[in-house]
Amino acid sequence: MIEGIKFLLLAFLTAFFSIKLSIYADALDKETKAGSLLIGGLFLAAITSFPELITGLTSIYINNIGLAIGDVLGSNTFNILIISFLNIFFLKSLFMNKISFKYGYLIGLLILIYLIILVTVNSSFYTHKSLSLISVLILFIYLFFIVLLSKIKISEPNIENTNIKGALYKFIIISLLLIIVSISLTLQADKIFRLNTLFSSSTVGAFLLGITTSLPEVVSTYALISIGSYNLGFSNIIGSNAFNFCIFVICDLFVRGGHLYYFWDSDAFIFLKIGLLMHLILLFSIFWKQPKKYLLYLLPSIILLSLYFYMFYLQFS
């Protein structure tokens, strides 16, 4: 009971500092005058995925690799859940009808990463001792993702600049606090895992860490969609999922006694397969334009919600 309360407190602090960090990052972004979609897909996405990176590296350091794997896979599926829920919540706007077809290429690259991992995981797919070929492929795909994202030109509503005085200093301070809290959150999740033998480490990572570290995406995406910046909000989610896979690459460098992809349990494969299926349905939903029939319009989102909770049911049934 006490350990659970400690985790909830740390989860709250992680979410709070992550949201604050994304606010200050947004203020800094506006000063760069960079393309909004590139900002949403790269910088903002990387910032909102910062907790996943810290928890992933901490998991490797304490030699609980399953937590890192579960965190990334769980975060990616939860991010798709966010899009599905917001699509229902903002039903009147029918915002998925307004998402550019060009995002299909980006989702296609994420699907490719899922397929590469699914086919090659647990194999001796190496280039040299410090990095597996899987990670090298993921890195090249992510770089191609950046190139494609930079070529998407969509008009978005103008967002008024906020006062950015002191934003850089606040950004640095919040970043340091977030690192401390994220490390503590991971250690607490590891303690809960060792006290409870009912669940695998990847399950604990997917649901305890994955959901907690994805809360900044909930807030930032909701804020963007609520002001009609649909493509930027969608870009934030897709960009976060792409960056999450890069966390695999970074963590792979620090795994001792093997490679990250050697330490997958059966639950991680469930998260991987359902994540792949959810991205396939998300790809389909971009082309599923139903301007008048609400039930048909919502069908992909309903299926995605059902898949996520089915994944949840599989772990806790």
C-alpha cells in the first residue's frame, strides 16, 4: 500500500514537471520560428518523451531491461489511445477528417519498425559489440522520418506568442527536477515489480511507467486540438512514438551482457503485436473519411480503444 502511494506521488510529480517542461519548450519553439509541424513532430515530441528516455536509461542501469521495453511499447499504445479518445471527445470537429494524408507515410515508417523488431527480436542480428543491427535500422528509419516530416507543409492556426522571459532558465531547472523524479519513479516501479511476482517487468513498465510518462502527450495534444491545430497535435503523437523507438537505440548502447532485443518476454511480444495492429488501424483511419455518418467515422477509434483495453485485460485476467 505504502509503495503504491509513493509511486502515485512520483507519477504525479513526473506528469506535473513534464507538462511544465512542454510549456517552456513551446515558448522557446515560438522564438525559433521553425515550421510548426516539424516542431510538433520533433522538438515537442522529444520533450514530451523525455520521461521515457530517463526511465529507460534508469531501467538499464538497475538491470531491469523489461521496464525499459515495456515503457516504450506501453507509451506508444497509450499515445494511440489518446488520439482515439480525443477523436471521440472532439466529435463535432471531426478532426481526423482534417489530418493530412501525408501522415500515412510517417505511420508507415512506424509500422516498418514494428515489423523489423517482430521479425528479428531475440536473433543474433548484430553489427558490432555495442549496437545491434536492429537499432541501426531504427535509427536510419527515424532519420528518414525527420526528412519526410520536414516536407509536410500544412497551414495551421496562428498561436499567439507567450512571454518567454526566463523560459530558458525555467526549462533547465524543470529538466533537472524531471530527471530526479523520473529516476525515482523507475526505482519505485522496480521495487513494486520485485514485491509483486504476478506481473512481468515489461507489464509493469507498460502500464505503470508507460501511462505515467505519456501524460504530457495527453495535455499537449488536447491543448493543440482544442484550438484547431489538428495536424500539429497529431504530429506530436506520431513524433513521440517515433522518438520512443529511438530510446531503444540509446538504451541498446548501455545494455550489459547482450543487446536490448535479447531480453524480451512473452508479455512484451503482446504489446509489440497489439501496437503494430493499432498503428495499422490508425493508418487506415487517416483515409477513412466519413463527413456525415458519426458511427462510421468513429469506428476506427472504437476498435483502437477496444484493442487497448483488451491488452489490459490480457495482463490482468
